[in-house]
Amino acid sequence: MKRIGILGGTTAESSVEYYLRLTRESSRRLGEYAYPEIVLFSVTFRPFVEWMEAGDWRSLSAAVSDGVRVLADAGAGIGLLATNTFHRVFDEVAASAPIPMISLLDVVAERLVGLGCGRAALLGTRMTMDGTFYPNRLAKDGIETLVPEPEERASIHRIILEELGRGVVSGSSKRALLDVARRLVGAGADAVVLGCTELPLLVEADDLPVPVLDTTRLHADAALEAAID
């Protein structure tokens, strides 16, 4: 099995979820305690937040590429970025990466196609919801992307960075998030993409009447498949 490299710390909460999913799913498939070898490079998140807020994607991309090289030097055979928002620079990072990278966007698109979904609601950080990288990738498979209204995006972004990223799970925030998701479902979304790796801490599959895509779980499972192959 290939050694899995995770660029994490973005945030610590999502890194933990990736690790738990990889080890538990591997044990389920391969037998008790059959954990994959995992290399986690947990970065200092503050400069990345500052670069995102400033729109300095060049600096962020360079730092992410440096992190991937750290993973490769530590023996990782495949790599993944444990965050949706960093996939804005995924293509350029992957192009220069010394190891194969697993695209979260490709994994999400494949799942939506498998479900027969044609219109997906996207929830995530402000940079993810405002960006074009998710809609552009999903559009390649004929899937339309619906995003919340600007004030709703601001509220979701705050919940992610100020609460979920710090391990705070609030009932009122969950209700607010579900209200937005239900409105988008009412507007025609036939699936909801939790396009932030912390959002599954707040929203579960049975909270909504349409498929809910846990991007952390899907991404980790795809990495495990690639490692086993």
C-alpha cells in the first residue's frame, strides 16, 4: 500500500477527521488495525488565512507546493490537500508535485454524476462560494452550482472560521446553515455539497431531503483507494 501524504492543519479539526476516516475505513476494508501509513504535514494556518483574505493566491500556491514536497520527502506516494478552498490552486500545485495528487473536486464531481445530480448547492468558506473553481469543475460534467446569497455566505464563512475551525459546534449555527441549504434545495438543488472539510461536524446526511456530500469522507476514501491500488 502506498504511503498517504496529507497537507493538514487547515484546520486541525479537519485534519483529525481525515486521519480518523482513513484509519477506520482501512480497518473496515482490510481488517482490524490495518491502518495505512500516513504522513501528515500540519502547517501553521495563520499565513494561509491571511493570504486567502488578501487574495494572494500566488503566495498560498507556493507554500502549498512546498508542503507537498515535504510530504514527498517523507516518503508519501500520493498526496491530498485537506481543505476545499486550497483546491483553487490545485491544478498548478499538482502540475509541479513530485507525487500524484488526489483532487477533491474530481471526487465530488464523480459522486454527483453517480447520483444523477444535475444541480448542486455549494456551502463552504467565502472564498470557495465566491470562487469559480467549483462551478467550473462541476460544469465539465454538466452540473450547475447554486450558492447562497452574499449575506448568507458571510454568515457561513464566520461559522466555519470562528466556530468549527476551533472545534465549536453550535445548535443555532446548525439551524442557520440548514435554513440556507433548504432554501437552495427549494430553488432546485438536488444535492448539497459540504464544500468545507469542517462542515460535516455540523451537518449530517439525514438532515436534508437530498443527498449530502461529505467532502472529507469522499476525499479520504478516494485517497485510500489510490493507496491500495
